[in-house]
Amino acid sequence: MGEYRPYVLLCACWITGLLTQVCHAAPLRLTLYLNIEARQFLNATNQSIVIVVPDPSSEGDNSVVAINLPPPITDSMVVVIEPETSIYVAHGVVSSAQAFKIGVSSPVLYGNAYSFNGYKINGNGKGKDGSVGIYYDAPPNAKPLITGQALFIYDSDTGKPASPSPINGFTLNPFQSRYISQPAAVIWALIGSNISSGSVLPNSVLKSVSPYLSYANASTLGRSSFQISRYLEVPFNEQNQASIHFDLSLNAFEYGPYLK
């Protein structure tokens, strides 16, 4: 499991990770406040709200954009993050030059193993504690696939989507197993343009509002132009709630609602 960060305050039953089914955690609810100036800025610059679950980091030290949301019409919105995890498979390779979409997914429990036969994800007995495993029981002439974890993350006004959103991505080779640790209790909120849900971004381009959390300098991407803000790492209280607002002076999110 990803290493727990001491400054993130979470309910006791989440000590083992963000999505432990054992404690039957309620959904996280993240309230985002955007005043009229912030909404005008996002609309004028064609930027959206981006949510990333960064740990475990995807293959190649990348992160996957879990969801991309347009700015709200009103001055606030609530993003719901449900605790149940799914594992998915998708065609392609994990690359910072692409965005991918889930092909097949299935709800899972950590500590169990699963298999994919080219058509369906099935249970495959006991796995490794704190991780979820998937074995690729490949059909003839099969190529490697992408696998990873997925969550239901959505705007409460829009409602729960039909399929979960990928939060990371790894190569799944034929006749091999991939084990993935539970996500750590970390969520990043930022804004960006020309970035869709499922986009793969190298961690080197992701920079924190707090400089000591930032990754290394940005690297060149083999894709069309895009822009992103610095991210804000969001902790949740014992009621599984958090609130942030967009600060135009920082061009990034900050904690809590706007000061009156």
C-alpha cells in the first residue's frame, strides 16, 4: 500500500487506505466553490476542473486524470467519490501521449485475485493483502492490455455515471498477474485545458501549490498542447467531507470556502 502521509487527516478506519471496503466508508464529498470571477476565467480560457488520485502512481511514473468537469453554473458544486473500487482492462499501452477508455470493469475487494479471459473479469480466489490482483488468461495471439483501478467520481448534480473512471494504468501482459496496492488517501484538484478523463500525464508536469510537494521540472510530451494549473492536495475530515475554492490570484485551488 502507498505510504501514508502524516499531514493528511482522515477517519481511523481509513488508515489502511482511501478505499477500504472493510469499514464500509461513506462516499467522500468535495465541495468546490467558484465565484463569478473564477467561473468567468475558466470559461474564457476554456479550462475545466481536473481530479487526480495520484497514489499508486501509474506505470512509467504517470498519473491518470480521473475526471474532467466543466465549471459549475452556480457558485458551488459537490464532487462525490464513492469508496467501492473496480478493476478494469482497456486496449492500448500506458503512454503520456494518449487518453484511454475502460473496456471492461468489475467491482473488487482488496486481498482477492481476479482473472481476465479476453471477455470477462472473474474471481480467482485469494490474492495479496492490501492489493488487488488480476491475471490475464489470454486468448490466442493476444496483445498486452492496460489494467488498473477505477472509481465512481462525479458531480452530484449530474448523478452517478454508468461506468467508473480509471485512476491509474499499468501494462497487463498475457499469462501474467498484476497486483496493485490500495490507493493512498490523497486527491489532487487542479484546472486544465485540452485534458480529458482518462488522460495520462507524466508526474513531472504536475506541480503543487505547496512547492515542497512538487515533482521535478516538466518534461516534453508527445501530444497536442495543453495547460494545467498547480494542484492542491485535499484532506478530508472525519465526516468524509472537504471544501476548497478557486483563488484567481494563485490560479489554483485553496482550502475552504471564500472568506466573507
